Amino acid sequence: GDQAFLFIDPAKVDDRMKAVFTEQGISPQPYDGIEAHLAQLAAGRLVTDTNRTGSALIAALPGHVQVLSKSQYRYLMKAELNSVERICQFQAGIRDSVAVTRYLYFVQTQAVRDGLSELEVAEKLAALRRESDSFIIESFPTISAYGANAAMMHYQATPEAYSLLEAKSFYLVDCGAQSFDGTTDITRTVSLGPLSQEERHDYTMTLKSHIALASQPFLKGSSGVALDAIARSVMWRYGLDYKCGTGHGFGYVLGVHEGPQRLSHNPAAGHYGFRENIIITIEPGVYRQSKHGIRLENDYLVLGPHEAVTIEDGRASLAESEVTLNEAGDVFLHFQTLTFVPFDLKAIERSMLTEEEISWLNDYHRQVRQAVLPYLKDDGERAYVLEATEAI
């Protein structure tokens, strides 16, 4: 019958893991025994990505084994979440959304008053995440950027070079967590005081760009290049662009930048055809050198036409419904958010939004309330969320 072998350092396999492996029909083997194991394979065909498999392993195969090279074979399998991973990813997303929302409350109510720096406020975010037993580590170093520093997409404050937060302009935080049940990557830009007309315009443009793609149903198999243009075209109408991709995939408790799915205007990077059960970020932005940087990033799960998600009492549930396809049998997919953090209503120029965009925003903020409020005990934090998610 079929057998599955996992080559791993035996010291990393505890009794709990052994029990799971046995239940799943997986036989753990010493990591250094893989070449000898390959040499004993019976005649047949072996599927692998030869561009990503070490030459020593290929050389260890006996001559009667036919190698079939499939590009990105393993990555395509990892990219699609199974039913357990999907629910766990929602749990991780909601938990980290609670931490980030609490952090933004702290930033907008205390950071300026206390004269804190970009480095000092980021320490608060790390502390909030550590309150959860499920938290493992940050999925990447937090980008904590005030004012003009945020115009540098990968800015990192250091003890030698940092800024203090002031009661004006924007503060941007790009952060993520690795937990035992999932991975996150979230960016929010929030106002710390009065904003200029240009700042409000740019924030609203970024939000419009985000909503354009997040709300768009699309044909199964659509490329990342085609989907990228949906978000980017909103900026193009106003003579703006951002010099990066619109979004990237990430692994399930794996790399926070992981393909093959990407939202990019570069055909070499955005050729993958989107399908159900992959996760992707959507993160357009406006970056004005020496002025400000704005980025709004959510994590999304791609769902089929027959699936819908309900957020209630801090938990997500997936339900299926019958869908009638068109006469061509086209299958349309849609994005379901895994991130539940308020957008900054004080930074939005409402007159720039269409009725459809306003409806999307109000519905999103209703989901934020359902996801986050059950986990907030502090009256100040609860009042902050209620105000931040009011219908506009």
C-alpha cells in the first residue's frame, strides 16, 4: 500500500508528534538516512521539482526510477490550505487582530502623550502578542514608522536612528505573528493628530484601492497580474502608483513571503492562476518621499462561490450554499478577510468613496466588532473599537 516517510531529526519528534504521525500513516525516519532510502526505491516514477531538489538526492536514485520534474510541485501543495488549516488560520487571524487593535488604541491615546519613540511603541506590540500562549515569534521584524519614515517601505528604526511620535500626521505599523495555529501579516496607518488635505486624500486613495480588489469576484485561474491591476488601476486614474507588488502569499506557520501566489504587475512574478484555499495579502499604498507613507494590509483566504464565512462572538464559521453557474460553467472565486482591525475613519475623505465602497467598509467594520469585542475586557479599548467601527 501507499507509504509516507518524513526524514527529520529524531530529537525533534516528541511522543505527541509520534502519535499524530501514526494516526496519519506517516513513518518518521532519521534525516541522514534519506540517501540510503532513495537508493532502495523500487522501479517506478518519482515526481519532484528538480530545480529545487539537491543534486545529491537525484544522484542517489537507482537507474530504474524515472524522474518526472514538476515545477513548484511541493509549493503548489503547501499553498492550498486543508479544512483544519483554514479554521486554524481564522483563529490566528482573529487573535492577532485583537492584539493589533489593542496596540493601535495604545498608540492613538498614549504614545504621543508619553513622548514615546518608534522603538518604544513597538515593544508594547510585542508584549501584547506574548500574552497569548499560542504566540511563537514575530513573523518578521516589525516596521514601526512615523511620518516621513513610513515613505521608506522597509524602514527599520534603530537605537541610533529613530523618531518620536508627534501629535500630527501618520504612524504606520507593519507587523505579523507566527502562532501554533497560523501566520499573520498586518499593516495599518493611523492618524496621530490633524491631517493635511493631501494626507487624507492619499489615505482614502489607498483604502479605495484595497476595497477595489478585496470586493472583486474573479474567475478561477485568474493570474496575479490581472488581479494586481484591479487595485493598481484605482491609483492610476489619479496619476499614482506604488513601486511594489499589491500582495504576496505566505505559508501556514511557515514563511511570511511564500509563493507561488503573488499579486504583481511583473508577469514573471504574477503568472500563478489563483484557486480556492490559498492565502494572500492585499496591501496597496501611497509613498511620498520626505512626507508620509500609507499602507493598508489585510490577509485574505480565497474561497469558492459556494462558501461564505460568518463572524460571530469572536469566532469564524464556514457554510456552504448552492450556487447556479452561468451557461459557460464559469467558477468565480472571492476574497474572505482573515484580518479584523479597524481602518482609521478620521483619515477618510468620505466624499471620495462610492456607495459600494461605503457599504463594504461598514460591513467590514461590523465583522471587526464581531471578531474583536468578545476578547476585550478594558472599557477604554471597547469604547475605542465601537467608535472606530461606526457606520459612515
